[in-house]
Amino acid sequence: MGVLDALGVRGHDGTTRYECRNCGRELTADAEECTGCGSGEIAHYEF
């Protein structure tokens, strides 16, 4: 058993989320800026 297994940490399940770092609005994968506030800082999370 590996360390991550012992801790109950699972791998990537295929869910991906893109959101604005400024206002938190959820965005599409191809967004270059936030449709809410205009920020170009987009976070990318994989679950």
C-alpha cells in the first residue's frame, strides 16, 4: 500500500474546473478572460 492510498487520497477523476482568480466565476476551458470582471487570470483545477 502506498502513502497516498494509506491517506485515502485518490487520483484524478476527470473533472476539470476553470474559474476567475479575481471574482470566482466559473469559466469555459477556452476562456481567455473572465466574462464577469474582465480579468485575464484564470485558475485551472483538476479533481
